[in-house]
Amino acid sequence: MNLLPKSPKEFGSIDYWEKFFQQRGKKAFEWYGTYLELCGLLHKYIKPREKVLVIGCGNSELSEQLYDVGYQDIVNIDISEVVIKQMKERNASRRPQMSFLKMDMTEMEFPDASFQVVLDKGTLDAVLTDEEEKTLQQVDRMLAEVGRVLQVGGRYLCISLAQAHVLKKAVGHFSREGWMVRVHQVANSQDQLLEAEPWFSLPVFAFIMTKFRPVPGSALQIFELCAQEQGKPVRLESAERLAEAVRERQQYAWLCSQLYRKAGLGSVSLDLCSGDTGEPRYTLHVVDSPTVKPSRDSHFAIFIIPQGRETEWLFGMEEGRKQLAASAGFRRLITVALHRGQQYEGMDSIQAELSARVMELAPAGMPAQQQVPFLSVGGDIGVRTVQHQDCSPLSGDYVIEDVQGDDKRYFRRLIFLSNRNVVQSEARLLKDVSHRAQKKRKKDRKKQRPADTPEDLPAAPGQSIDKSYLCCEHHKAMIAGLALLRNPELLLETPLGLLVVGLGGGSLPLFVHDHFPKSCIDAVEIDPSMLQVATQWFGFSQSDRMKVHIADGLDYITSVAEEEGRRHYDVIMFDVDSKDPTLGMSCPPPAFVAQPFLQKVKSILTPEGVFILNLVCRDLGLKDSVLAGLKAVFPLLYVRRIEGEVNEILFCQPHPERKLATPELLEMAQALEQTLRKPGKGWDDTYVLSDMLKTVKIV
């Protein structure tokens, strides 16, 4: 027997409901949950002695069960004469004080201010089936009647799926009347969703609209969201923001139901936010490994990424996370990144905070009461200290943070918050700074102070930087490219002109300046804020051999190319990012590799010089086009792929006859390295320049 209507409009028809209850008989029909599933919410917002009106009561047992636990002043109304007769017969002797009346809720016969609570379980949803004018007028009459029969301080408690048009209408109506609007998610609706049909994947909400006494001229509107029964309501600034927050929870519920039913949905990620502030606290990535053989202990695990390591390829890239999941040996692995600006007391507190929520993302088939392991690197949540945060008019919001690496050394990073998983610049702190930080951290642990606080590390700016160390692999490869200049033994003794476009933290030009005493460097940076960051936080300083020009790199090179008797550079380096994330190429901006501009670059490069470019391009077609354009201007083109990263370093020279075979190239790199390893040069022994060039390929 099919009791569902042919179209949603039939929900608003008297004939439909008469037929529905005749066919249904005396068996109760519970929209959106039983009393046991809703009682926590109902008891929170209804007091036992309050007078309650239930509109559209149907043959639900909800009123009866409320009555049985002490809520005995209840009036029920419904438009169906059939169901009212059934309910009167069912309750006449057992619940004599509860009444059932056939009544149209759009024209109620009660005096004004008769009730303290109006309870609606699914009725508004049933009436508001569309946004046609006739339907909206009917709903306006219904809601006006609800407001009329409620006392000041009374509550309209509406159980709903909170579909967008229903939420918009209810919130809009009551907020205009000056009522307080709260939307409360029913806490146990997630369990229902996992067992429900695939098409029914919306969570259940309650609207709690509290009637305030009208204040002439007042424009005060109150919007709140409560995510769980015992949770603290969060105040939101507008009806639009409330609707967005509800939509986020509906999307999360749908995602959970999909993840429960099937694996391999592709790349799935979501943010879990603080219930107090609404700010993102955790970022979760769900990774399925269908090739893992199922066993009792291989279903599901959680991996906590130590603070500061979320930018690493293994944790920050989809392919890296797949590799991590496969090596961990679980059918489903959820990686959890901890957000900067949030405080975390340790692994145990994170596990306690996440346990209930991550279980909603568990795969089907996991045994009941299965213990889910929480994994990490070294069992620690890592250390991250935000030293400085600001906003650049050109680059947007950014942070300077210090993080602890694998070897317990500390590193300073520049992060643009528009791309949180990319380290823009990085420098290693001196050992004495790292040592002091570790001692302070051990002392603070004894005091049980949270791990992520500004006092964990000294805020010492540039003087704390180890300037002899290059953190970025692509910077190491760019330095190795100097071997293409030939006669590397003479590089320390002869003048060397360099142009570096893109300053960042300044580590690349600073390294060249300190290790090549005859070098003269022009660094071009479009964002004056970055020069301030490099100087204050990364130990950068200008000198008579190194000048920074605040300019667009395109304009600077064009002006140099147009000078009479223009200067020429032995080396030109591009390490400049694009501000447009939609292009498929984040470094450099496309204008920097346009052929007319590349001709200008070539015109200011010495005949024996080398043009070195950091290319970050995920669009294979676009990358092929870039390489073809470069090849047209610079016939000799080498490519060095950075392992575990998207970066590729391109070495471009104007004369193809200067081509070096790999053995010759490695020999040149070794000669340059030996020169730099001489005493007093400050060369870091971990660098092997020839290794940087072993995998170079000629295009």
C-alpha cells in the first residue's frame, strides 16, 4: 500500500490526509522521529506545567508520551476528521485531560495568548510544499495564527528537515516580527540517516521561535544555532549566515550517509569547526584504499598530522595521502590537520574531542564496538607557534610561524592564508634558539600549558635565522644551476650579476650574496610588505651588493630591456607566485612566460648566462605550452623535477651549442661544490649540488 502522495502539493490537501489516515488505520505514523529520539530536545524547551498546542497532530504517539511523563495540559488539532476521531477513541479513558479537536490551523478558534508552546512535528514542511503565491499565503495565515495564540515569552517549536525554502520562510517571518530565532539540530538524527534509504539523507532540525513583546522602532534580530542538545548556542549575524550554517550541516549529513554506504567517493575533505567560535579547528581528508584486504583490525583509523607538517607532500597532497593510507594498511584512513590559531592540549584531548564525530565517517561493515586507532608521527602533535600575523594589500592575510621539524630543529615559515598548505618561504633557526625553545617547552609541559601558544618560541626576528641553510628543495636546485655558467672555480673570484624576481623571505638572494662574494644582486618584489617580512623575520638585509626594487617584475625587466646601453645579468631567476588560483599554474603568472616577454628576458641575459625558472603547473596541456614557448626563445632547456613536489626547475640558455651531457654537468656541479666547501665559506655539508642535477633532462 503506497501512502505517499503523487506530488508534494497533495500534502496540503484535506482529501489526501483523510484518505491517508483511513488507509493507515490506527497504526501510529511518526514523521521525523519518535518520542525517544526527540525527548531530550522537547524537555529542554517545554516545561511540564506549560499549556501546549500540537498543530497537525495526526496519529503520532508524541502527545501521548509527553502526557505520560507529566505534560498533561495538551491540546491537539488536525484538519482530518478521521484521525481526530481515532485519537479521541484511543485516549478517552487513559488520558482524560488531553483534548483532540478538528480545526484548521490557519483559522484557529482559540483566544489570543492561549498557549505557552505551539508544537509542530512536520506540519510546516507538509504545508510549505512549494513557493507558489497560494501556498505562501496559506503559510502566512498559519504562522500568523501561531503568533496570535502564543503568549509573550512563548515558543513555537517546529520539527523540520529545514529545507532551504522552509527555513527561509520561517526565519524570515518570525525575525520580522521581532522574535528570537534559534535552529537546533536533533542530536541523534545521524544514526537515523545511516539506516535510512539513500534518498532520505537530510538531518532533522527544530526551529525554536520565541515571542518577544514588540518594541516600537527596534531593529534587533537574534539568530542562533545549536548543534547538539547540550551544546551552547552560537549567535550568528544574519538570517543568511544561519541558512548557510544549516546547509553545511545538511551537506555533512549527506556526506556521512554516502561514506557509510560506499567507499571510493574520490577526494573528500571537510572542516570541523569550534562550537564556541565557529572557526575551523580540524581539516579532515577521507582516504579509501580498496586494495587493502579486509580484516577485523583493518577497517578504519585516524591519523593526526603533527602541527606544521600538513604542508609536506605525504600529508598535504592527495597522492601523498593515498600512499600514507596504503602503507598504514587500513581500508579507510582519515587524516586530521590541526589549524593554526587553535589550542590543543595533547593527543589524548584531541582523541576525546574527535572520537564521536569521526565515527560518523566510518565505513560500512565495521564490527560493533570496534576500537579505532589514532595514529601519528612519534605519538606527538608537534609544535607550531604563530609569531606574527598581518594582511598585505597585495598578498592578503599571511602568518609567520615557527614549527618543529623531525630532528627537533625549528623552522620559520611564511604562509599565505589563501593557500594554507603551501610554504611560501622557509628558514631554519639557529641551534641555540631551537635548544632554548625545547628547554622552555619541557618546562611548560610540567605546568600543563597548552602546546600551541605564542610563548613556546622566542619571537627573535632575523638574528635567529641560520642563513647558511636552504630549506626549499627548489632553491637548492636553482643554486645548482649556477654550474651551467662553466668555470665554477672562478665564480667566487669574478663579478657575477644576478636578477632575482620574487623576494619572499629573501633566503635565495641572501644565500647567493653570502656565498658568492663578487656577486651583485638585484631583487625585484611587487609587494612592499614582503620586504618588511624578509627583513624583520628572515634575517634579510640589503647591502652595496644587494638591492631590492619594489616593482612589478614585468615592468622592471621591460624598463631594463629598453635602456640605452642596458645592463646584462649572468643569471636571471624567477621565483614568483601567481595570485590567481584558477589558472592551473601557480608559479609563475602566465605573463612571465609569454614569448614577447621572454624575448626581453633573453635581451638582458649575457650570451653565456642562464635563466632559471621555478615552474609549478598542474595543467599538463598548459605546461607543454609553456615548455614549447621557452624552447622557442631559449633553444637549450634543461628540466629538473623536484621529487615529491609539483615544482619543476627549468634551466634556460640562449645557445644550444653550450649543451652539456649529464656527466659533464655533474662534473661542473662537483667543481662548484668543492669551491664552496672551502674553509670559511659557511657551506652546509648536507648539500650535494651534483645530486641536484643528476635527474636533469634536456627538453
